[in-house]
Amino acid sequence: MSNHNSSLKSGILDNHHRGNVGNFLKSKIEEGSSLSIVSAYFTIYAFQALKESLTEIKELRFLYGEPRFVKSVDSENTDKKAFKIDFSSFLAE
């Protein structure tokens, strides 16, 4: 029996049929790492799942993109989510 993923040429992970992004990151992030992420889907829930690894890295660069194509890709999961960040508790070093 052949593995469904064995014929894939792309390294893109989708958390469904093409591998779990969180598991991949957990296996690759090391203490002192520098990490760059470009994503329209990274959420506070993703951060919580990766918190142990992310708090040990040296640097995180993040570019958040707008998922314009989400409705065509996953029309069942297009709920709007909004979060308010209270900057009054942040400290600059």
C-alpha cells in the first residue's frame, strides 16, 4: 500500500492531508533558533500549542497575510474572529 503523501512534490503542509504544521515546527525548532513565519492562519491557539518551543527561540519574524482565498478553499471555516490587544501592559526593553 502506498502512502498518499509519498507522491507529493511540494513541501506545503495543510494540517489535513499534507501534514501537520505544528508537529513539523515542534520537531524543527531548537533553543536559540531564529524563526520566520508567513501565514494568514497563525492564531493565539497556534501560539499556545507551540509556546514551549517558541519561548526558547532567539528571534521570531512574523508576516501575517490576508487569506483572500479562504472561502474557496475551506468555505466551512470562514468565521470572522476578532481580538483586541491591550498594549498598556506591554513593556519595552
